[in-house]
Amino acid sequence: MEILGILVCLSFIILGSTALRLIKPNTTSEMIAWQEFASSHQLQFMARADDPDHAIITGTLQDCFFFLKSAQEETGTLYTFISMRGHHFNFDETNRDYLRVFAQCGEMLRVKGILEADSDGKRVSYKESGIITDSEYLVSVVNTLSSLVKICPNIVDLGGEAIPELHQIAIRAKILQKVIDELLVGISKNSKQRWSANVLKLWCPHCLAHYDQRWVNQPPLKRVNYFGCRKCGQSRHSFEFEGKMVVVLDDETSIEQSQQDGELRVNWQQRRSLFDFDEIEIIRATDEDVERFAMQVGNDTDKVQKSRYGEMRCVVLANSQLSENSMRVLKRVFSKLEIREPQSNSGHLSSNEPANKSL
Ligand SMILES: [Zn+2]
């Protein structure tokens, strides 16, 4: 029995070493392919003297730092690893093509390995089992990495506004899933570095809505949180404001915003959309406008503002000439309705005190 056991063990060892040999590459032809790739792209090829299966290629390729190596998993399987790190990044806010080109990279790439990125997007890598020797295939992988590493940092810079499109891309191009997850981590980190110290004072200049902590909760995306506009989700632009936000109906002025006495006063007739206001002031408006405004508020689906309307103060100037019906409509939406006599400073929006926007 003992002899039989030893024989079984020996056969396993022999089979094991055969299996290990079988998955080793044909060193000569494969490393020659890499040497040719390195020399045709002016890169440096280095192989370990004691193990020619382990080689690296380094250098500058397509304006990026290029690194390629062969290495061995613990299981003994050889793999090819390629990484590219970008040198120059010029974020252009007017360029809306970053996400389109990013999606194209993922949709056109036909590979079976794993694409990954650093969270700042400045380094992108690819890993595939076995030694890649098909030079055409290798070049296509390298070209994709080169494009990605130039685009990914810009997507991180785009911030929260990139997230809805990244969600769609993650569904269409699964190869980009891990890259997208890391870019989301980058967007989260960036927003926290920029905004966490004073997030409660921040407003989105587009929506005039508060900044807030937002969760990305859209499978298959990684679940992360970041600071951005609670309405549109963008996290690039904000302005600081701590006072009262007043929505003003005043058809005698064309000024949209003014800041006075700690209030940011926004003319609804110029803006025509709702925002995070704390109080309503009707100086002069037609009955049609008041009803349209009240209807917008009544139909507002924004849960945060909706829960506040019932408690909001709505001031109507006594000389606003609103009909009884308009007053009834306002009373229905805002229970705290006040009639105020006009003062010398009638509350009109003033052009010499513009809103202090800091983008
Ligand atoms: Zn917004």
C-alpha cells in the first residue's frame, strides 16, 4: 500500500510539472514578437537572464508612459500586463465629446482580459491570460489604452454630470465596468476635496438648488457618494450663499437676480422655473402669471421643496392689483399669506446690486 501511495504521489508530481510546462509559452517566438514590437515603437525591451519568459517593455508611446510585462499568477498561469500613464491633461469644459469617445473605446474593443484604471484616471491598465503575441491585437489594445488615458482624467473632472452617461456606458460596454467604477471613486474624492468644508453653504448656479451629499445607486455602477447639486447632480460649479432665497414676481424689471440685505432675490418672470426658494414676494404680476406660478408650485414633484411650501411665507404687495381669485389660489398653496403696504423701497430687483456669483 505504501509503495502504491508513493507511486500515486510521483505521478501527480510528474503530471503537475507537465501541466506547468504546457502553459509556459514558446519562449523564443513569443519574446521575439515582443522584441519586434519594442523596436518598431522605439521602446526598451528587457528580459530576465535567468528566466526569459519574464520580460518588460518600457518607454514613451503616444505621449504616454508605457509599461508592458509578462508575469506569473500563483497558479502558474502566465499573463500579459500593460499599463499607460498620461503626461498632459487639458480639460476643456466646452468639449462634450469625452464621454462619447470613452464609450466608443469600450464598444470597439474586442478583448477577453480586464481593463482597469486609477481613480484619477491618469493610469489605465490591461491584463490578459497568456502572452499576447499577435502584434495587430497588441497595437489595438495599446491604442485603446492610449485613448482612455487621455480621456479618463477629463471624465473625473466633469464630475457628477458625467454619472448618468457613465451608467448607460456601463450597461452597453461591460469591458469598461471596472474603469467606470474607479472613475466614480475619483469623482467622489474630487468633490469631497473641493466642497466638504462648506457644502451646507453651496448652491448650484444652474438650478439655484442646494448642494448635498448624493448617492450613486444605479447598478451596475459602484455605490459611491459625492457632493453635488441635489437636483441636477453636477459637482463642478457652485456659489456660496447663506441668506434667504426669495422668489419675486415683478414684471416691471428684467433683472433676473439681485442680492440685498442678506437676501438673494430671483425674478420668476425672467426665470420661469422653480428653485430652492424660502419665501415668495409678489410685487407686480398679472393674474395669469400668478396662476401659472401657483400651478408650477402645486405640480412640483420635488419632495424637498414640496414639504416646505405649506409653511412658506408669501408676501403680496397691497398695490399689486391681484384679483380675488389669484389671492385664493395663492392662499391654497401657501397658507402664510401676508399683504404688505408698499414702502419707499418697493422691493423691486435692483441692477446695481447683482448676485454674488462665484463659479
Ligand atoms: Zn443643479
